[in-house]
Amino acid sequence: MEIKLTDKDIELIQTQPYDSTLMPNFESLKGCLVWKDERPRGLSLDAGRVINSLLVGRNLLHRGLTLDDHPINAEYCKKVWAAAQQQISNWPGFKRLTLSAEDRKYLNDEIAASFREDL
């Protein structure tokens, strides 16, 4: 499978510096953590969709699952993941496949908070 990325998209993603000092934000609609360096400015709509698919796939890994556990389309998720590893292997998100204890706690706290009725 080939993912739809322009040359500009590939350059933006491949040259985006990874910043290990960043703290994640919880993206409530996807239920996942996202770091500021994972979405370079200026990406095309298709590239944004690819990044979103990667974030959902990585979220499965963060929760101790696999890409096969994707609730809607595991085959698509695996194909996008494999294609992205070939085309945009320097995407900073690939350097965050496991969470620190602090980031895991933050993720779990945010997930738990999303189920609270008093918010």
C-alpha cells in the first residue's frame, strides 16, 4: 500500500526534529497522547489523515494492544503503519512507541476523567 504524501509532506515530516523534552497532550476525540513535534505545520489534508491513523495505531500500542486490535479496520491500520515506516521513518511519533511511567499515568488519568459524569 502506498500512502498519499506529497514530496513537501515527506520533507516536512522527515525533517521535523524530535524533541524529547516535550510533554504530551491528551487528544480526547481519539483518546490518545500527542506531542507537539508530531504534526508539522503545512501538511496536506492527506498527510494529516496519515498522521491521525498513526496516532490511533500508536495508541493501541500504548494501551498494551497490537495493530491487529484496531476496532474498525486492522488491515488498513497495519498497511498505513508499514507504509509510513518506509516513507516517513523519521516521524517523531515512531520514537514514542512506549510510554514513560509519567506519561502512562497521564494517559490513564485522562482516560479515567473522560468517563466521569461530574465534568
